[in-house]
Amino acid sequence: MLSNYLVEYLDFKTCLIGFLLVLLLLDIYSNKSPSNFPPGPWPLPFVGNIFTGVDFKTIDKLAEKYGDVFSLRWGNQKTVVISGHKMVKEALITQPDSFADRPVLPLFHKVYKGLGNNGYLWKNQRKFVIISLRHFGEGKVLELSIQQESIFLCDVFKAEQGPFDPQFFLNAVSNIISALVFGHRFEYHDENFLNILRLDAEAVVLAGFARSQLYNVFPRLFEYLPGPHKTIFDNYAKIIEFMKGEVRKHKEDWDPSNPRDYVDNFLLEMEKKKSDPEAGFNVDTLLIAMLDLFEAGTESAATTMRWGLFFMMKYPEIQKKVQDEIDKVIGQSRQARIADKANMPYTEAVIHEIQRMGNIVPLGFPKMATKDTELGGFFIPKGTAVTTNLSSVLNDKSQWETPDTFNPGHFLDEQGRFLKKEAFLPFSAGRRACVGEQLARMELFLFFTSLLQSFSFSPCPGDELSLEGQMGFTYAPKPFCICVNPR
């Protein structure tokens, strides 16, 4: 009896070990790197480097060890990480066509239905977005819209009694993109819209969690498991329902001869492109495109503005110099105009330094090699996911005199004139550069100057302003409160 049991036990144990060994060999074989592939930390079987960490500070340390072009593995997905101004410039500017695609990340693919992936659909939709933004966000019209919103923003700041958390930036910048996309803005105390902003803000924070990123590695498994990814999907589903309501309203009084905004223009394009379904001009794509524009036009600009107030409170002497320039060029009798930029080099330098130090998208957005290529002497095969470490460019010691210090002088020449810097890439570069870059630049200048024209900002008593931010979908300052003093 005992001998039979031992034989059966050993047979089972032997089979299990053999099965695991076969799986291990298959994992090693299927994930074998090609010759001259970038080096990187040794991946664990089956899971790769998922326990290494995905934050930009960990990536910086790995770059110090393995070089500016190294590799990681997430499950079965190989990723090449590119750091430093020289290598990032070569990838995005010298070889823009080599890294123009997007990898399929299950977490975002489920939300955006593959809209960002390279190909005919993406090219058509991107071209349409650029044309629409130019048409409905044309120069003076857009400038006037931001100026009007600046008045509303200053009014709610004035109405606050005592210290408060400056979350109103979300309302302000979302109203600009809402006017372009929906044709109207929302009141700052509109509970329905505030709920949409809360849902979006929560999803943005959760998307940066390591537990959420595990969905990208094991999507089939995590589809049945609880976790932050479930909240992300639920939140975006509710936002999409909100978008559907906006589309319904547009259809009720739509006049094809007089498109008022992006939605109207898209409905018109749907009629024109009925014979070309591959171009994606349908209601489902419209909803995803609206979500994409809303995301792109809200979170990044609002987070940058929060960093702006943070740095002005942290460095009151710089705040004072900006206000002196505002008083000299604009005064107190009129609003700032985009044309004032040319006469306000110090303010421009401060805004650029806010973006550099704020570092809100430290690892950019993932890309994918569109063909076999070489970078930094290493071979990168077609289909390899690529991460560009923008943080390393914004803090490259070969490009910035004092990369760890808030220093507007980085953007000023010896005569105090504004100085463009090649290593300033907060919006990335190349074919996948942010389409809303010009809109964001206008918003930052007009909102920032309007606030500092009207108020002085100081931290709440006892608050310590730590330069350490918190990582979500963007890198944001930790929650803080401000004290507002009208000027």
C-alpha cells in the first residue's frame, strides 16, 4: 500500500515538475531577445519585470545602470526605454517614422477602442481633430474664450473665504475644451458636471497605480478580479453616457450648413464619409474622440496650473518679479493678451520652468516601433513597445545648468530675452506630439497672468510645500491649500 502511494505521489510530483519545466522552457524560448537587443534587468519567468516599478525615478536609476537605451519585460511584452536628450531626440525627431505607432495596452484599449493605434483610422481622426481645433479654436475667438473664463476663475477665487484647495482649475480648463467640443461651458457649481470631473480625476489617478498596470500584463485574468481597473472602466462608462447626452442634444437642433463646434462638425463628416466606413466617422468613434479631447484638454493643463501656484508660493520672490512685469506691461486696467507674450520674457520663462519642473507626463505616452530599426547602436525590432523618458530630458544635466532647481534663467539669455531650449519637450515631439499644444500654451499664459495680475498667493500657515509630487496618469503636486490676497 505504502509503496503504491509513494509511486503515485512521485509520479504526480515528477509530472508536475516536468510540466512546470516545459512551461519555463517555453517562456524562455518565446521571450528570447534578438541579437544586439538593448540590455536590462533580468526578467522573472512568466511575469518579467513587473515588480521592478514603473515610476520615472526607478526608470532613471535603471538608465544609470544599463544606459540611455535599455529594455524591460512586462509579462510577454518587451519594452525599450529611451532616456536622455540625445537619444530621445534621435528617436522622436531624427527617426519620427520609426516610432510613430502605439502598442495595444489593454487598459486603455478597452476604454478608447484602439482609436490611438496607428493606421488609416488614426490618420483620418487625427487630421480631422487638427482641422477642427484650428477652425473652432482660431486665434482671437479662442483667446476671447480664455479671457472670459479667466474672469470666471478669478471670481470664484475671490469668493472663497479663507484657505482652500485650488481645484477650480479643472473647471476652467475643461470649460475651454467643452466650448470647442460641445459648444458651451458649464457653471462652476453645476453638480452634474462636477461629478464628471470627479469621475475623470479619480480615473486619472487610478490609471497610474501599479495594480492598474497589472491589467496590461494579465488582461484575461484581471477581467475577473476586483481592483482599481474596475473603477477606471466604470468611471469612463459614466463619462461616455454624459457624452451621449451631449450628442443627443446636438442632433436635436443640428444644422449641417452651420456647424457650431466639434460635435456638429463630426456629424457633418459622418454624412460625407458614409461610403468610407474604415475612416471611423460614426457615433461610437465620435464618443471616444470626445472623451479623448476632454481628457487631453483638461488634466494636463489643470495639473500644470496647480504646479504653477505651488511654485509661486514656494518662491515668493519669483512671484513678485512676475507681478512686476505684469504691472509694467499690462497694468491693472485691462486683461492679458497673447500679444503681450513678446514683451514679457520673464513671465514666459517662469511658465516654461513650471512645465519643466512640473514634469507632468514624465514617461510620455507609449509608442511602438513601426519597423526594424537601430537606436544607440542597439537593434529594436518592429512591434517593440517604446517608452520615451521625457523626465530625463527635462532634467538632463548636459542641457540645464541647475536641473534640480526652479530657475527661470534656464529660458533667458544674458540680455534677459526669452530663450527657446531644444531640450524642452513637455509635449513630446514627432508625429505623436500633443495636438493641443498651442491651446495649452494659450491657456497657461492667459490663466497664469490673469491670476497673478489679480492676486498674490501664499501657503496656509504651517504648511510645508514639498517638491515631491504624486504619480497618477500625470505627475501632480500633492494636495495643498492656498491663501489668496487680492492685489
